[in-house]
Amino acid sequence: MLFSLILCAKILFGDKDMDAVEWRYFLAGPSGAAEIPKNPTDWLGELEWAEVYKQLHGMAQLPAFAGIDKSFMENDQEFKKFFDSTTPQEMPLPGDWNESLNSF
């Protein structure tokens, strides 16, 4: 599986279909500190919210995900449906994220 992942990524890089910054984020996650705002949800505990926000803040630094942190905080109940689903891969992402993101 790992070999297949690396092979696929190399092919996508060769075809200029893979963004190097997105790939780095996929491999390493967010970096740096983020000031955690007040938890806007009623379904995430404070520790979970801090970890979720760190990811959202890191993702928002990528051009493809610009604004996802604000979108999550404004539409947390829509994201909760996605979070609670037993088949999230079959659900559309909340907001207009389905139209704005690529397949990676």
C-alpha cells in the first residue's frame, strides 16, 4: 500500500497534478502555534476543539483550504453531521467545499 501511495504521488507530481505544499501538509500536519479561539461547538470538548482547530488553522494556510477555519466555526452543525456519519465518504462536504477542492 505504501509503495502504491508513493508511486501514485510521483506520477501526480510528474503530471503537475500534485501541489508540493499540500503533500507536505499531508505528510507532516500543521506546524507552528495557533491561538485557539473559544469553542463554538456544543459537540466537541475543549481538548478535541483545540486539536481540531490546530488542524483547521494549518489547513487554512493552504490556498485550496483558505477559509476552512471560519467556515467550520460558522457552520459547525453541518460539520457535526459529517463527523457523526458512519459513511462520511459518501456525504457532500458542508458548504461549497465539494466544488472548490481537488480530488487529493
